[in-house]
Amino acid sequence: MPILIFVIFTLTAICAFIPKQAKNVFNLVLGMGIVSSAVAFYTMIPPLFSNQILELGGMLRIDKFSALIGVLITTLYFFAVLISHRYISEEYREGILNLFKVRLYYLLLPLFALAMLTVIMADNLGLLWLALETTTLVTTPLVAIYKKDGSLEAAWKYMILCSLGISLGLLGVLLLSYAGVQSGLSGLDSMSIKMLITNAPKMIPEVMKWAFIFCFIGLGTKVGFFPLHTWLPDAHGRTPAPISAMLSGILLNVALYALLRVKGITDIALGSDQWTNNLFLIFGVMSIVASAFFLFIQRNYKRMLAYSSMEHMGLIAVAIGLGPLGLVPATMHMVAHTLSKSLLFFGSGEILLHTKTAKIYKIKSLINQLPKTVILFTIGMISLLAFPPFATFSSEVMILSAAITKGQIIPFFLIIISLSIICISFFKHAFDMFSHSEDQTEDSAKIAQAKEKFNVTHLVMIIQIVLLIAGGIFMFTNTGFDFFSSIADSIYH
């Protein structure tokens, strides 16, 4: 089945250039996107809900942890395909995108998903690195697709910084392979994650520390840790909404997945997780504190959501830095952030289609113009800010509880203060955009007269809200905790 994933996603990409008319492109890729999503789901579900591990030729391997991220990738890709049918067709109808750019978009969307799926399926560090670099190459044209409002600058910054970071990551991978050779491995075994974990106790600790540092800097750039985050708000703010949702909602988790695989090998080699935990804890707290400042002064709602991603990656890093006690809520928060952040980016697409601007100060009385979108966006925002009963509340409560239990009092209070500032900032910016304004412009008054129609974006947002509520309840049950514990355990095996 993993091979079938490569075949079907590649065919989906090729289909973008087969039909002659745009309408047929939209319909064909929509159908192929649904089929490719079904194939990926069918492959990922068995190892996620059992102890079954899928292996293929020593290069591909799917365990519970990789299956979890694989399901998240597939879910978000499926939602993106559905929403793209509306979003991209609307931009094509308005002349924002021409037929070639529509084809380019639908060529790169499945290739982006395939590259991420390859990262989580790869048992070979070389293949993992190559797939992670491919995610940068296939999404750079999407960042630059509008060729205006700083899109080209954002694309160059994204490509250069992420490629530079992944190059440092390659040096870390080569050092890991060298440590594997020194421990007695040879050939492809020296790049196999499974074999490196097995031989980790024999590896030279000093080499492993340097390997992890290079991987942490390189992959941490892709994750968006502060101060390695500078590409993130520009890239996420310039792309079409479905791609922004995938960049922010799942690509960051995929990069973090790769870093966690390296952490698992390093911890076993060092005989303790304390050294790597300290790095995660420090960079995690810095990312949360910095994002609070950036969000408070933000004037662009898509960049606001991008900086929020830096905050949530910081929260996951803090959880990882707390050791086994935090690793379980870390995996929970990966799920919660993927659903809640993509929900808001999908909603931001609806706002952008109607207002034609991402500037917060240019939007007034949106509740009168887009009542359905505003209501769903507000619920999604409440979810993102970790209010009960959403999944983010469950995971964040467990992360903060773990911080207290581990005696991390200073990080705990820094996080609480930062999260409070972030909450105030979100509500302030949302109030500015959504609330009724007495000085409503004539144009916005005309828009308000047109009743907003229920569309596929609203349907997807509702499904995500239901999943977030159900997930939040499930995480607080013994069954849910045991399920995520089994996933966390698979990181080191």
C-alpha cells in the first residue's frame, strides 16, 4: 500500500495538466484528490490502531507515531482538496489566477502532501531529508503564486532560510550516519532509523551531541522555533488559504516529527533525555514568549495565525522538554493544533475572498457581511486559545500540569503570562474586524446586504469543530490517555 500512495498522488498531480478547460481541471483533481486521500487513509489506519508495523524494503516503515502524523496529513489534504475546489475556482473566476497558475497549484498540492507522507514513512534518514527538502521546493512556487504584495520576497526568504536550515540538518544526518558506522553498522543500515535506535547504546556520545545540534538548528528552522522563525509569517501569510492551512497546520508537525526521531536516537545514545530536553524547553519557552509580543502588535490576520503557530510549536517543544510526562500531551497537542489552526486558515480564506485584504484595520463590521464565517471562525479561535471542551484545552492543561510536577516554575509562569497576552490579542483583533462599526463604508454596507451562502468551507469548519470537541473529551478519558501513551512510546522504538 505505501507504493500505491506514491503512484496515486503522482497521478493526481499529473491530472492537473490533462484537461483543456479549467472546469474539468477542478472536477478531475477533486475526484483524484478524494481517491488519493482514501488510499492514504487505508494505509495509515491499521498501524495507528494496532501494534502492527508496516515495513517495505528497509526504506519505508510506518509505526503508530508516523501513522498518527500520516492521518493528520491525509485529513488536512482531503479538506484542502475540498476547499480548493471552491477557493481556487473563485480566484480563477475573478481573474486573480490564470489557467496556468490553476494547473500549477493543482500539480503542487498533491506533491506537497506526498512529500510530507514520505517524510513520515521514511525509515532511511537520507530519504527523510530529501522528502523534507522537497516540501520546500514544491511549496515555494505556491508562496510566490500571486507575484504581488511581497509574495516573491516571501518566497525567496522561505526557500533560502528553509534550504539553509535543512542543509545544516543534512550535516547532522551525516554525523548520525557516521556514529552508526562507528557503532558497527554498514551500508544502508547506517541510515536506517530502526537500526540506529538498535545500535544507539554503542554510539559515541560526543558525535551524537553534535549531530543533534545540527539537526535541531536545521529542522528547528522548518518547525519555526524562535529565533529561527523569520520565514514563517511571510510564507504562511502569502499563500492561498488551503496551502496556508497545510503549511501551518501540518508541515510544522512533520518537521517536528523528524526532529523527534533524531531525539529518540540521541537520548538512547546518551543514556538520558535530559540534555535534549533542555534544548526543547529553552527554545519552546522563547518561542511562546516571542509569539506573544508579535501577536500583540500584529496588523495582518493571516500573519497573526502564522505567529500563533510559533506559539503552539513552542508549547509542544516545552511538553517534549518535560520528558516522558510531557510527551503524551505533546502528541495530543499536535492533533489539536493541526485541526484548530487549519480551521482558522480555512476561515481566513473566506474572509479574504470577500474583503480582498488581510489588513485587520481595513475590515469592519464583518459580522454583518459574513455571519456564518465569523461565527465558525470565532469558535475556532476559542478552540485555538484552549477553552474547554476543545482538544487544545485538554492538551494544554496536561502540559502545564506536567510543568508544575517537574518543578519548572519559571517556565510555567512565563507560559501563563504569554498565553494571557495572546488571548487578549486575539480577542482584540477579532473584535476590531467582526464587531459592528458606526462608520461602516458604503462598499461594506452593500456587501452586508447580500446574504452569505453556506458553502463547503463552512462544512469543513463544522466537521473540524466537532472533531476538536470529541477529541478534547476523548483525551481526558483513560482510553484516550492510553492511546496517546502508546503513540508516544513508539517514538523510541
